[in-house]
Amino acid sequence: MKSVFITGAASGIGLATARHYAGLGWRVGLYDINRERLAELAADPLFANAQCGFCDVRERDSIASALADFAAGSAGKISLVINNAGVLSAGPFVGIDADGHDLMIDINVRGFTHVAQLAFPYLEGADDACLVNLCSASSIHGIPNLAVYSATKFYVNAMTQALHIEWQPHGIRVTCVKPHLVDTQMARDVQAGTTGEGAVTLTPEGIALAIEQAATGSRVSYVIGSAARVWALLDKLLPEALRIRLTRRLLSQ
């Protein structure tokens, strides 16, 4: 049986992805810091063959323990790791306190990095092994009012590109998905903390499907949503001044 380990799995995209893979008959590991929600999910018949456990990606030992705990039930190997846990603080850069900036860096950068590194030995040797990183359309161009969050996703994108090459000889594919705003609490936080950040048109269930497509595909990254794909293309082709104007225009809609 194929296995998938998901961080930030108690809600949003992580939970939708866990449900998707459970429906496909995979052994699913739902790991999160929300113990109460995990206990509720463990009682869901859909997750009868799943494993729910605590994982705080800010703590390297917590990640190591969670991965070992899940892999013990699948002969020490994990087919797919979905590096999903992430947080966001929206608003003017100077208006977000240091704790808000630090939390995004701790989870979206440090935690993301530790999950990838610690997952490597469990992916190596697994059939069709893959690491899928949750990136964002905010990695296309730096986004005002999401400056630090956007920067963390540029980091995710660069790490994905590097590991896609570095891990290929080990039989591990590395890819990422880059959705625009998804109908989750995070997107609602963006809209509450900013103005004119665009419409929410994507669902967690849609992103779960995109994650499966990325995991079975061949590309390094997958930009999700037609508007985001056009934006990504134009951002590569246009001169800097026009890229800035385009970004401003998109965010004002």
C-alpha cells in the first residue's frame, strides 16, 4: 500500500489532500499541532486506516519523531511527503510585529527545510517517491502587504528547483504547486489584512487534485489557476517596469 505523510493536515489544503488520498486507498498520515482536531479526525470512518499524530514543524525533534512514527507502519518507507504546513500574516510590512514575521520564517522556511531533510531517508528507496512542496503564486513576484510570506514562498520555489535536480539520482521527484488564493482561513486572513488581493476562486479539494497531478507528473512546479498561469508567463516576458505595473493591476482587482 502506498503511503503519504502530510504536515498541517488538520485543516484546509492539508485535510482536503488527506481525504483525497484516503479515498484512493492510500495509507495516510495526518500530522499537525492541533491535537484536538486530530482526535476528531481519527474517529472519521474515512480515516480508519490512517494515522493521526502530533507534529510541530518548528521543532526538528518533533518532525523526526512524527516521520519515524508513520514510517514504522510502512516498512520504514514513505511514498509521498506533502510539505504543507504554513502560516501567513497579512498587512503592511512595518505594521506586522516581529513575532508575526518570525513565525512565518520559523514555519514556512525553517520548518519546511527540516521536513524535507528529515523525510529524505524515508523517501529514498520507496517506489515512485515524491516530495510535493506547497508553494504559492506569491512566488511569481513579490507581493505588497504579503512581503515576508511572499519571500518565504520564493524560498520554497528555489529549494524545490534545487532538490528536483539533487535528489533525482536517488529516485526521488521533487515538485511544488503554486496556487493563488484558496478558500481557506488563510485566504480570509489575507483579505482581512489587505485590500484588493484578488478573488478567491480555488478550493482545497481542487488543490488536492493538483497535488496528485504534480506528484505523478514531470514538471518542477505547477502554477494553479488560469489567471496565475498567465501572470507567471507575462512576468517572465515583460520588462521590470511592466511586471510591477501588472502586479499592481492584478492585486487591485
